[in-house]
Amino acid sequence: MYGMGEHRDTGELLRAHGLRVTPQRRAILSAFADGPAEHLSADEIHARATTVIPEIGRGTVYSTLAELTELGLLSAVGAPEPVRYESNTDFHQHFRCRLCVRLFDVTIAAPPTDHLRAEGFAVERVTITAEGICAECVAYEAGLVSSADQARRRPSGTLPATGVAASTMATPVGTITVGATADGVIRVVFDDHADVPALNDAIRARRGGRAARAHLARGKEAVGAYFADGQAGACTIDWDRLDDEQTLRAVTTIGPARSASYDTLRTPADAGARGHVLGSNPIVILIPCHRVTRGREIPRAYVGGEERRLALLRLERG
Ligand SMILES: [Zn+2]
Ligand SMILES: [Zn+2]
């Protein structure tokens, strides 16, 4: 009767999935008593459930349906997101990305339906929606993973050889090294970043002029404020020496405890390039790439490693 097999009654089915047997859950599952061929709307399920529990609310029905679907006891058919409109009125097929939840026009050959005619159906068209992870989300992840890995193994080559003042600071996520030029902050990196040896050289040699030292001091204050209050302070970034300034700047518009998917950033860089620049973000915290998601997913790849990303998100969200 139910998707998960041979359970004698709804109580047994719920227990088999580790759920407490509540009258509400039983009432909702009992709406499917007529068998697996039915496809019910939430309103129909609500109406049936009220025959068991007259006072059951719509909110309870919706939240219980979501929970049972999540656990695999029920299956939801039809995209949960709102109807989308498009100017392409020719009949065509779509690919739906389960991460960024975008639809893409694709060409998929329709399967034969002759046997349905034999069963009495008058088929007029076959709608096919392929689902999975879109090409852009795949490219973003690939860029992110490869550059996060590179950032730990190979010096970036974009750190100026002269004029950099640097200093370290202890933070809840380990030592952070900050570097600045006469034009602003150029690096904020964790201690496994491949630029750390060059920054350490700058520390030992006490490099950097007066302007670089002033930017360094303000950069450290800005990072310190982030760990003290959850919000980074203001300082100047040496944008001219950073690759893909537009993508990095777009990330600075994502506020504390918020997130944005890579595809919503206002930058001309393609998905793979976005992943590449964010995976090797040279100024962590102040350019909060830890807040950039891949649609609904928090990526594992991060320039400071997955653990640090999760620690930063926990710190911000309290
Ligand atoms: Zn996608
Ligand atoms: Zn379309």
C-alpha cells in the first residue's frame, strides 16, 4: 500500500522510519488507504485527514507531508517551486537543476507512446523534464575544487614581491596572516595557504612602507571585528592587484549570516571562472566567499577547508 513495502499498518510504517506514531501522522497516511495509484493534492489529503481528526490544521498537514516526503514514505510529484514563465512558446523539454533550481531548455527525444493508444489514451504530447545538476553548477564546483586545492599547494604568483607588510593574528579558526601593500589589503589567508611562506618572509624582513603598514593595521582590525562582533570592519582592499575584481566585489555585498548562490552574483565571469576565483579567494573573511553557495548546497570545497567554512557559518549564525 505504501512506498516502503510490506507494513501491516501506518503505525508500523512510521516506527520503521524512526518516527513516533502520532494521530496526525496516522491520519495523513490513512488518506492513502485506497492504494498507490492515487495522486493526491495537499488539500485533498487535508480533507481526508479531517474525517479522522476534524480539527487538524492545514499547516500540520503541509509540514507532515514535507517530513514524510523527506523520509521517503511519500513521493512528491511536480516541482514544488512556483510556475515559471518563458517567452519561448514552442513545445520543448527542460532540464531542472536540483541545486540552483533553474530550468534549462534541452532537446530530449520523446519515448514511443503507441502502446498507450492501444490502452485507450489519446496522447497529445509528452512532457519530459530531466533532473539533476546543471552544467553550470558542475563547472562551478570543478573550478572551486581545483583552485581551493591549488591555493594550498602552489603560491599564487599574484602576491607582489616587494612593498608588502604582513602580520599574523590568532583567531578561533587558527592563525590568519594578513598582508597589505601601499594601496590596501592584499591577503587574508589561513595558515595552510601557499602564500604564507612569502608573507612570513615579509614579516621577518619587516617589509612594507608606512602606507602599507597603515593598511595592514586597519585590515587586522577589520578581521578582529569580524571575530568579535560577527561583522568585519571597514578597510581598503588593493583591488587592482586581484584577479577578477568584479566577482570578488560582488561577494562583498553578501551580508553576515546571509548566503547567495554563485549564479546570482553580479559578475560577467562564467560559472567555472566564478568557482575558480572563489576557490582561491586571496582575502578570506573580508571577501566572505564562505557565504557563497551552489544553489541549495553549501559546497565542501573552501580555500580554508570545509571545517573552517562550517566554523565561520556557525560563528555568524550563532
Ligand atoms: Zn544548477
Ligand atoms: Zn523552456
